[in-house]
Amino acid sequence: MKIQDIILVIFFISAVIFVVWYIIGGSPTFEQAILILILGLVISNTVNINGLKIKLNSYIKNNNEKFNALALDFKKHVAHKK
């Protein structure tokens, strides 16, 4: 399990505890319980976006290499025809 997954689980469990604590009648307000849940979701989205950025950068690099190889092949082919 990655550290991000562990943090997400901790935030989710904390949010559930705060909501139950709110329902039973205790100290935290509903907004505090929702805030913990929202923080967990923000961290989850940040982790997912960073993963997508890494995949996108590798995809762009791979496509640039393929495009350059194709352009070089076209240049060789055109030079060969003349």
C-alpha cells in the first residue's frame, strides 16, 4: 500500500468516526465531519492527477519519438525518390 492510500484510508475512517460522533451527539459539528471527508477527497484527487501527469508526459515523449522517426523516414524516402 502506498503512503497516499494509507492517508486516504485514515481520512475516510476519521470522517466516518466524526459523522457517527455527530449523529450520536457529541462535540464535532457537521461541517467539521464533512471537512475531513473533503480533505481526503482532495488528497485522493491530487494523487490521481499526479499519476495522470506522469502517464501523459510519458505518452507525449513516446509520441514525439515516433513522430521524429516517421519524419526522418519520410525525408529518407523523398531523398531516395529524387
